[in-house]
Amino acid sequence: MNTYLLSILIFSPLLGVLVLLFTPSHDEKSIKWIGILGTLLPLGTALVTLSAFQMSGEGLQLAEKFQWVSYEVFQSKGDVSYPIFYEVGVNGLSMVLILLTSVVSVLAAIASFSIKKDWKSYFILFFLLEIGMLGVFAAQNLFLFFIFFEITLIPMFFLIGRWGYLEKEKAAYSFLIYNGVGSAILLIAFVTMFMKTGTMNFEQLAYTFSLPQSELNQLNITKNFKMGMLIALLVAFAVKLPVAPLHSWMVRVHVQAPPPIVMIHSGILLKIGAYGLIVFGAGLFPDQFKSLAFVIGLFGVINLLYGAFLAITQRDVKRVLAYSSVSHMGIVLIGLASVNEAGMTGAVFQVVSHGLISALLFFLVGVLYERAGSSNLKDFGGVAKKMPIFAGVMLAGGLASLGLPGMSGFISEFMAFLGLFEKMPVLAAIGTLGLILTAVYVLRAVLAITFGAEKELPNARDLSSTERIPAFILLAAILFIGIYPAWLSDMLRPTLDVILLGLGG
Amino acid sequence: MLQSSWLIPLFPLLSFILLLILRKSKSESTAWIGVLLTGISLVLSVGVWLAVWQGDFIKVEGTWFQIGERAITMGYEVNPLNALMLVIVSLVSFLVHLYSKGYMHGDERFPVFFAYLGLFSFAMLGLVLSPNLLQLYMFWELVGLGSFLLIGFYYFKPEAKAAAKKAFVMTRIGDVGLFIGMVLLFWQVGSFEYDEIFASVKNGDISSGMLTLTALCIFVGAIGKSGQLPLHTWLPDAMEGPTPVSALIHAATMVAAGVYLVAAMYPLFQASETALTVVAVVGGVTAIFAASIGLMQKDIKRVLAYSTVSQLGYMMLALGASGYVAGIFHLTTHAFFKALLFLAAGSVIHAVHTQNIEEMGGLWKKLRVTGPLFLIGALAISGVPLLSGFFSKDEILASTYADGKYGLFWLAVVAAFMTAFYMFRLFFLVFTGKPRGDQSGVHESPGVMTLPMIVLGVLAVVAGYLNTTWFGTFLSDYLARGPVELPHAEHHGPGWIPIVATAASLLGIALAYLIYRRGALSRDWMTRSLPGLSDVIYNKWYVDEGYDATFVKGTKGLSKLGILFDKYVVDGLVAAVVSGVQGLSKIGSRLQNGQVQSYGTFAIFGIVILLLIVALTGGYFS
Amino acid sequence: MSSIPLAAYLMLALILFCIGLFGALTKRNAVIVLISIELMLNAVNINLVAFAKYSINPGLTGQIFSLFTITVAAAEAAVGLAILIALYRNRQTVNVDEMDTMKR
Amino acid sequence: MDLDTLFSFEWGVMSPEFIILGTATLLSIIDLFMKRESSRKPLAWLAGAGVLASLVAIFMQLDQDVTSILYDTYRLDSFSKAFKILLLLGTLLVLVLASNYKKEDVEENRGEFYYLLLAALLGAMVMASSADLITLFVGLELLSLSSYIMAGLERKNKRSNESAFKYVVSGGIATAITLFGMSYIFGLTGETNLFRIAENMGNVELLKHSFLIVFAFIITFAGLTFKIAAAPLHMWAPDVYEGAPVPVTAFLSVVSKTAGFVILLRVIIITFIAAPGIGSEPLLLQVQPYVMILAAATMIIGNVTALRQRNIKRMFAYSSIAQAGYILVPFVSNSSLLFELIWFYLLAYLFMNIGAFTVIQLLTSQEGSNDIGVFRGLFKRSPWLAVPMTFFVLSLAGIPVTAGFIGKFGIFMGALGLEPAHYWLAAVMMATTLVSYVYYFNIIAIMFFRDGDSEGKRVSVPGSMAAVLAFCAASVLILGIMPDLALDFFYGNFDVNEFFMQIETEVHTHDH
């Protein structure tokens, strides 16, 4: 049974879709419960997968492989077939991200209690989105990865465009087109690699590209080709991450999309960019990646500072958080650019950590918006009075975001910078400015809402018991990783070691 | 005993958790949870200290997580320096807990306050117990969190909110320095462990430039935490917090963490002459600078706050001038008398419900306990002989002189004079003369508040005898057992130094007496004679305004600029592409004009152009 | 036998084709347009026949081809005229440039 | 040629065509004898039965070797079988659309549409099955002439008239251009049989006429772009699509376009495969940049202009122009995947476009408007219409899990698989695909995000239409998830080498 475990995991949300199809669309309550139960199923499966997963095991686990698509090509050198397989599997990195996905999905489903209309189609799309996200991290070849990658786009387009706020359609289009650009570049790069090497499997590709140049010449793979491919991949994932100046779509999405979807989006979808950079960028083209490390680091620092500076004077708390995401993704780049164990681990930690933190913060903002019908900082003040738990959690989330020790954000920032300081101390020192700015904008926003003279809110209720579940679980996870990072780093180490081995230590 | 020292911080943490759960409780007996648990910590600390006194040290570590082959460790360490700190911290914390039981009476978030106190105590004790820089850094930040929460305890007050934010951000600037220094050291040494760092320093594995750089970076951290110039502005503002908090955090413990940091990393500093000089200069300048501001403040707590900054400057000066023991000695005595002063000030505020000294006066008779205790504190800090401050300050002056830093020496003497002056200005204005405000309901504070003050008062008197040339240098002998190699021969400067110091402080007291008690000199005597200077001093040298005009405005400006950039350049480029496509679309649909004949014409044109291209580029006619 | 070179036929056909094209693209009267198209097709016929006789590889199929072309052209003209008549019934005009209700 | 020779041919291989021809004849006769006011719907069923029978006949021929009769004017090879399946399938679905097509201002009960449709289909099938310029031309014209009439079938509708007239004029000019090119091909080689043309093209003598060859190539190619609605002869498409009845538009955009690609493949690939270019390079390699320009221009014009369209049929016209541009890309790359790529894409295109036109027909005839606003709030009103439509549109946009994605992926493989890879063509294709997202997703946005005033007005869907919808939607999805179903079918039954196989069976006897 274990052999199909991953496929079951990936497609388990389909059960929810199926059940929903036969649920009357006006039955709000059962739909919402099905929505939550439907996301619990993948979570359960993910936990089973985790138990089947050997922590210290190297390489791919629980792999599945089936012939899928086959093009037969008749070329002068003889019959060459270009088979495409359905290949899934997990290593430490993808296991972590799959877990993150399934957890955040459940919490977002709970947060979806605030959705006001069309619950049925909302949850169907939600489930499809989850399939895409799980699949992206489990896919072991480019084709499958791309398919799941695109699968996430379409439900997102709908979810933003139908359930978002005022300028939702514009945001949905922004999302679609920017990500379309990313995936377009991705597709060209993938197909080119496929046609050059005849395989789409990650490991085989990595092996092929690591062959000595004399053998690569027979495949017509030059150094420049590799560099070109890497740059294409970097650009493609830079859109997703996003890297300034390709970030404006993300800000729009964060402002306009419904809160549970933003939880998912900033919690997981942005992480696909980071995942791609690690697996494809560093994993396939280590030498070229190393030679571009400075540029990546530079962009990381730019991202960090740019996002932070822009967050400082935003008036809308959603925009603050959006730019904060830009800024925090800079830390991922910083970690990657350092090309050492510390940096890489830091980057992955940042992926997970930001996933949890931003999910938490956007959840809270959603609550706030539901209460007040606004997310403008001016409309708030002294919320701590009427909503002390809310204020406490929000403050905790903010502190986690600014990298307070004991919370996950610290570990990731620490390790990413630790990594970069080894390789590019000056750049890293400039980057640390971002740590100060982060404190400035996070406190400004959080304190503007929770502290100060109380302003009347139309509907100031503290977190209800359903709302507390996601808030507390996320907070607990943030603390857990912050206090006991070894759990995560041990899981990641074998995978990162392989990548680092390619990078030459 | 030592094996259980790791429990010391955990009791306050337990207190934090318990009280957070009980946060809605209206009962004020919840305070006893905090008092009791910190009391246990105190007992343990004293036990540990005694063990260390007998020469037992301990260091326990375990792997926290691994980065590649390198293990990042966590654990605890007890050595003379931090055992002393443990006692100071847990003692003051315990006393402040007790005091707050009375001071916070009636506050609707009573348990929360004690919870925060617990969190802070946990962090501070954890900081002290840390065996490596990383762990120290983590607690360092948590201490900042505790401070932040307590400054902002009255969250509904805009000033408190601003002060909390300012405290956090300003100290974070320093923290980043510490962070950089720590990480740089890591890549030099391969570890965050103090031992290994010191070993590398000793072996000369680190280039001298890097040594200076890392030492300075770490010192930046100390500057931020200890409110040294130029990052001092948050500390006076932090007085927005409840007064016990000021006593605990912003006088005795957290702000001393900077000094502790420099002391804990002393071998690193010793290895770099430049770093030591910088420490000394920053300390000396801060001492006199803050003292000068203290001269003219009207808020009782702010005067004390500037006094704290100034005294911390003294400690830095001592450390910078190779007066390791002197620095720590002053840290110890200062913790007691400054906590005493703050608690006494709190008692005063508790009585008169104002912090403005202009509205006080003549309280001596009404506050029969607080008054004398305040006087003890004032005498101690002013360096009046036989009280604790006298000995420690004397030692600092002596080491500075012996280290050859004569300029700083005289600076410190002047600062001592100023200290005496503003402290007694405060004392005379508050306790003597006629009441200048409504003092109808004024009465002495309850026992839970006076008791801690009395304890501190006793300590403020006797703590000085820890290390004297007359009775014995217990402290320096004790510290000498630690990992730090003390600078050879603690300086015993020329015999005239105590006389000069005493003279300076007595002169200050006398001047204050003349102006504020006797009225022999007009109060605005200085204002009139040096209007420009007094204006500058009164406005705290315009540092806040300067920062506001440069860094704050600059950052905001940059941010606004960034927003414009985002809007017009980043989005503008996209808009340009979009309108380009739309333009093409427009052309495309214009061409589609409904005339079938023009369609044909376009087609023919297309074919002809294609043929032309073929003819020109195909090479058929060459 | 004949002194007229192939190129001359081809040129004639080309000119005829262009005339037809010009007519088809510029004349307002739809009937003339249809006739012009016939002219173009006939230009092709000249080509075919000339090639059948004088090309590098002469062959009879060219003439057969032209027969088919003529037939098809006739059918096309018929269909064209039929459509034109339907149009005329609805619109009372045979002006090509008035037939532009659908555009952009 | 005497009767013996005539009877010696294997006429059986033409059975699919004969079935269509017979059905068309039968229909026209039945139509004559039917009463004016009786419904012509049975004719549609009969026509459908004929198409189905023809389809069965083709499936029975799958194992048959390459057969050629009538001196290669008719040949049965894998290529013809593969593409005839597409043509028949497309026509079958269009027939269902047509049988449900009603418009108030059109006199009903007219049977000619069905046999015209079959005639057009016959022409297309002949194009797929011929290797002689003359028969190809005749097939092309049979298709064209029938289409002209079909476009103008709504005699009283001015738009339909106008559409038909524009079609005729454009078509006439295109025919002339094609023929002009063909005449040069003939002139250079003295043959009309494609294989013998190819042989003669390799003749050394022709080297000095290399410009004429490329001239013939360009002219012929350009002329043939008319049928597939690609640049430069694409401009008729929006106007004709807009004015023609929806089933006809569907036919034009799918079956007629497929036939256009078929003839393009036949004429261009076989004829010029051995043609010399300048230097040692073959012509087909040398003209790649020019075809590339045409493909790129087609993609750009189609997608960019579609952005401004409010008329749904017009939008789909531009969309189909763009799709033609995509399918031209494999022509450029000339990779060995050429046939399966085009075949698969056309198969996918058939399902997604006919599916979309089914929805369009249902909506436009109910609302009496062609404005894109007919989609407003469709998801609320008729989710079972909106969801399949979403699949079709996503497939047209090339989003994964739909057949359109696999098709596009294949095209990319073709474009990027060769040395040197056509990066910029792939880039143009990707960029224009992105542009297409805007208008494709606009349809989706209107269906899902805008709850219009027409809320509650459900769209009634006749059973046969629902069947078409379900079939198309399922196919789009299944081919997107399991493309091997189609690819294995292709590889299992067709051998692309047969395309180039010349059969030398009969000896020429001209003894009369």
C-alpha cells in the first residue's frame, strides 16, 4: 500500500470535491464542515507519510513511477523516444513543504468560515488548489512539476477573482499574467532541457548536467547553455517568489484576495518559488549557481531592504504585510546565495517559518477586516482593550515576523545571515539593516492596531473559539520550530547535503 | 547546587505562563505566585553564588541543532561573573515583585504585569547563564521583549506606545551590531562558545583588524542595551513604564546587560587596544553628557534615567580603562542604589500621583520611610564616603587615571560633580521646602513597598565593602577565579583621587543646597548666564530632534520615495507594456475595416513584402 | 517552331494576373470584382498551358489542369453571383465598399 | 485508360468517400421529395449516420497498407486516415450543432445545409487522400464552394450575405494565388503528381531557377494560408465567422482549418522536400525563417486583436487565427514530430473549439445577441454550461490537465528540440499565449465573477447538444490527463513514413 501513498496524498482532496459535488449548494454549514474535513484527510495522509518517511534517509523515498506520455522521435541518429513519466517521491525538503501545505490548508479551511458566498464552488476550488500545491512538492520531474504548478494558478485565479475584495478582478488578472510569464519561461526552459537530455527526471537531469564537459558536448550542452537555462529558471521563480521589481502582483493579491486564500498564497504558493530555486537552480546547475551567487545575494538584499522600506509608510495593514513578504523572501535569496549549509538551511527555514507567520498574520488581518470592515491602520487603535487575545496573538505574530528569538523567524534569519556572512560579509552587513527596518514597520503596524487610544470598532469581539484554533496552532508551530529547530534541520539535512555536495561543499 | 542552576530562570518562566493563564483573575493575590517563584530563584541563585565563592564552576551544554557538521549548542554556565549577576538580578527581581504588589494595586491587568515581570526575569537570568554568544543573543533579544512589554504596559497611552516602540527599535540597532559581531566571530572561530572564542583570541588565530571589528560590533550591542551615546534616547523615554519596571529593567538589570556583555567578552576587548579605547571614550562621554542633561530635567524619573545612563557610562569607562573589577563593582553597587532610588521615586509618585518635581516639595515629613531611603540612595550615588557608590566610583577614577586616560579622568570627575548636584537638586526639590502641589491624600506606602526599599537601602550602604582597599578586595579576588584574566595589578591610583572625588561630590551637594534649599543662588542662575547652553541642555542636546530630522525623516522619505518608485517605475513599466499591447490591438482592429478589398490588399502587400525579404536576404540574386 | 519565348507567356500571365488582382481589389462594383477574379484564374491558365508546352519538363497534364481550373472557375463564378444576388435582394446595392457592417 | 484498368483499381479503399458521396446524393434527393413545411431534422440524422458509417469504414481500413489508385490521384496512407478521422469527427459534431440551430428570421426546414456540409467534407477528405495537384485543387474547391454557400445560408440575413460574399471574394483571390503558385510548381517540374514533382525538384537543372522555386513556394504557401486563416490571408476570418451561422463558423474554424493543414502538409512537405536551396541547404530549411515570420505574425495578430473584441464569434475568429499560428510552428521546426504534433493539436483543437461553439450557439441563440455579455453570470444560471466552457477556454489557453496544454507542449518540443532551437519563436508563442490569457480568462471572468441582471434565466440545453458538450469536455480532459490514449492510437495505427512512400504499382499505358 505504501507504494501509492504519495499519490493518495496528492489526490486525497479529490474526495472532498466529490462529496461536495453531491452536497446542496445552499447548505452552508455542512459545506464548510466538509471543507474542513476534506483538508483533514490530506493532513492525515501527510502524517502517515511522515511516519513512513525515514528522517535520516538519503535520497528519494516513497517513489512512484509510471510511464505516462510517450513521444516517439525518429531522428537521424536513430529512434529516440522521449518518454514522460508520472514520477512522485519525497525527500526531506519536499516532505517538510508537504507537511506545511497540509497544515496551512486545514487552518485556511477553518479560516474560510468567514467566506460569505458560494461556499460550494469555493471549497471545490480550494481542494483543487491543494492538489496542485501537494503535487508541486511531490513531483519528481519537470513535466509533472509544471502541471501541478499551473494547477495552482487556475483555482487561485477564481478564488481571488470571485471571493476577493473591491479590486479583485484586477488582482486576479495581475496574478494570472505575472505567474503566466513565470510559467511561460519555465515551460520553455523545461522543454529545452527535456529535448537536450531526453529526460525530465530531477535526478537524471542533475546527473546529466554534472557530466564532464567532454561528454556534454555530445549532447550539445555548453556552459553558456547551462547558464542560460539557470537564468531562465531564476527569472521564472523570481516572479513567483517574488523578487523586486516583479513583486507588484503579489502585493495586489495580498491586498485583494480573501484572507484564507492569502494565508495559502503567502504561506505556501510563494514558497514554490523558493523550492524551485533550490531544486532546479542550485540542484541542477550548481556551478553556474555558484557563479551567480553574488547576484542572487544582491537581489536578496535589495528585496529585503526594498520590501522593508516600502512597508514602513504603508497605510493599509495588508499592504504592510505584503511588502513584509517581499522583504522576507529576500532572506530566502540571501540564504541561497550563501551556498553553504547554514544559508541553505536558513533559506528553507525561512520558507517554512514565513509560511506559518504570514498565514497567522493574514488570518488575523482577516479577522480584523471581518470585525471592522477596514484594514486601514488609521481606523484602528487600542484594540487590545476589547480584544486582548487577538492583540496578544497579533503581537506574537509580529514579533515572530521581526525575528524574535524563540520563534521560527529568528532561526531562519540567523542561519541565512550566518551563511551569507561567510561568503559576502559586506553585503550581509548591509542586509542587516533590514533587521532594524523590519522591527520598525512590524511594530508600527501592530502597535497602531493594538496599542494607543481606543477607537470604536463596530463589531469588536475577541477571537471566537473557532478562530482561536488556527491562531494557536500556528503560534504553537512557530514557537516549536523556534525552540526546537533540530526537528526540522535533521529532516532537511540529507537532502540539503546532496545539493550542497553538487555545489562543492 | 550548581547542577540545578539551570532551574533558576525556569521559575520566573513558570510564573509567566501561570499568570498568563490567570490573566483574567481579579484577585491580587496572584502576585504571590510571581513573588514566590522569583523567591525560589533568588534562593537558588544565592546558593549557586556561594558554591562559586567556594571555587566550583560548571558548564553544561548539549546540541541544539546542527548546521552541517557544526553543532550549535545550548546549555548553561556558572562562573564568578555570572553568579554575581544571578544574585543581583534575582534579588532585584524578587524585591521589585514584592514592591509591585503594592505599587500596582488596583490595576485591572494586575496579573499580566506580573506575568511580564516573570518573562523579563526569565530572559535576564537566561542571558546571564548563557555559555555562548548565540544563546546570549537570544536572551538578549528576549530581555528586550520583556522591556518592550513592560514599557508599553499602559498600552492605551500614546506616549507609552511610542516609548515601547522606540526602546525596541533603538536597542535593535545595537542588537544588529552584536549580531554582526557574533556571526563574524563564528566564521573566525567556528563556534559561538566563549571558551573557544577566548582560546582563539589567545592563540592569535584572529587578525587584529578582525578582532577590533568584532569587538566594536559587539560593543555596539552593548551601547544599544545600556543606553550609551548615541543610542541612549530610548532609555529616558522608557520611563513611561510603571516605576517598578524602571527600577528592575532600566536601572538595575537589563541596561547593565551591556556592561555585562563587555565584561563577559572581556578577553576579546583586551586583545584590541582600539576597542578598549573606544569603550572608554564612549563611556566617559556618555557619563558627562547624560549627567549634563540630568541637571535640568523636571521629571523625577527622567532625572534618574539620565543618571542611569551616566552611571552606565561610568561602568563602560571603567571597563575601557582596564578596570574590569571596577566596572563590575560599580555595576553591583549601582544596581542596589539605583533600584533603591527608583523604588523610592515610585513611592513618591505613588503618594503624590505626579512625576513633575516642580509640583512636589516638603515630602520629608510625610514620607518618613521613603525620604531617608531616598537620601541614602542619593548619598550613595553621589559618592559620599563610606557608602557603596564612593568605593566603586573611586575605583573607576583610579583605574582611569592609572590607565593614562587623563582627559577621561577629569571628565569623570566633572560628571561626579554633576551627579551629586542633580541628585541633591532632586532631593531638595522633592523632600524639602514647601509643598508646591496638592498633597492632601499623601501617605507613606505600604509595607510591601517599603520593605524592599529598606533591603536595598541596607545594600546601598554596605555593598561597597565588597571591594575596598581598607577591608579587603573580596570582589576582585572572587572575579579573579573566573575565566577572565584580570588586568595585572588592580590600579591603586594616587592617594589624592578619593579626595578629589569626594570634593567633587560634596561640591555638587553644596551647590544644590545653596540653590534649592537655601535659595542663595537663583535657580535660573545658569539659564541666565548661559542661555544658549542651558537651552541645549534642557532640550537634551537636541539629540531626539536630530535623529528625527535625519534618520526618521530620512527613512520615511526613502520609504515614500520607494512607494513612488513602485507606483511609477515598477508598475509604470508594466503599464507601458500593457498599453503597448493594447496599442497593437487597436492597430489590428483598425486594419480590420470591413472592406474585403482592403483585406486582399493587405494580403498582397504581405506576400510582396515577404517576397522582397526573400529576394533580399535569401541570397538568390547575389 | 515558335519564336515566342516562355518568358513572354509568363510575363503576359503575370500582367494579366496583376490586372485581375488590381480589379478585384479596387473596383466598387461587385460584378466587376468577380470578373476580375476570373481574370486572375485565366492568367493561371495561360501559365499552365505555356508551361505544358515550353517548360523544362513539358507535359500534357498542364492542359488538363487548366481544364479543371476553367470548370472550377465557372462554378466559383456561379456561386459568387448567386451570393451577390442574395445580397442585392437584401441590400439593393452591389457596391463592395458598402458591405462593411462587420468590422474591427 | 479502358474499363479493365478502371475496374482493376481497388475502389474499396475509397469507401469512406463513397459513403459520404452517396449520403449527400441521397439527402439531396430526399430533400427534393420532402414537403416544404416538414422538418428537415431527419436529414441531419441521416447525414450523421453517413458520417458515422464513413468513420467506421476508415477504422476498418486502419490495418491496410498504403494503397494508391488512379495514378496516385487517390492514395490511402496513414496520413490520410489519421486526418480523415479528424475531419469526420469534426463534421459529425458540427452536424449535431446544425440540427439544433434555430433562428427566428430564417425560414426553417431547409435541407441543403446538410448535403452542402457533406460535400464540403468530401472535398476535405479528397484533399487528405490525394497526391496530385489537380485532385488536391478540386478537393479544395469543392470544400471552398460548399463553404461559401453555407456561410450565406441565412438568405435574409444581411450579415450572413455579407459574410458569404466576403468569403467568396477572398476565397477567389486566394484560389487564384494558390493556383498561380501551383502553376509554377508544375512549370518547374512538368508534373502534377506530388511524388514525381519531388523527384524532378531534385533535378540539377533546376538549380539555376532556385529563385523561381522559392517564389513558387512562397506563393503557394501564402495562398494556402487562406484555408487555415493564417497571415497573410487571414483577414476574412473575423468577418465571415461573425456573419455565418454558428454551426458554419464551427465548421470553418475546425474542419475547414484541418483540411487546410492537410493540404498544406501534402503540398508543401512532399513537393519541396527534395527541392534545392542556395548552397547545400535544402529549401525547406532555408525558408524556415520566412515561415517563422508568418507563424509569428499570425500568432501576434490573432491574439493581440482578439483583446478588443466584444463579439464572441469575432473573438473566436481571432482566437482561431492565433491557433493556426501555433500549429504553423511545427511546420517551421520541421521536426520529426511534425505529424503527430499537428494531428494531436488539431484533435485537441477540434474538441475544444467545437465544445466552445456549442456553448456559444446555445447562448447566442437564446439571448439573440453575439455580445460577450451573453456569458454574464452563466455560472450562476447554468453551471453545467459554464464548467465545460471553462474547460474549453482553459484548453484553448493551453492550461495543463487539458488537451490544449499537451498540444502546446508538443509544439514546444518540436520548436525547441532541434539544433539550433527556435528560442525566439517559442518566446513569441509563449508571449502571445500570455496575451491570449487576457481574453480567454475574460470569458471566464464574465461567467464566474459578474452576476448580471440575467440571473435566473437558465439556458435550455437539448439532449444532443448536452451530449456534444459532455463528449468534448470529457475528451479535452481525458486527452489532457492521458494523452497517451491518442498518441498510442496514432503510433499504433499510423506510420508517418507512409506519407513519403511512393507506390509504383501500375504501369502507364496510353494505348488508345
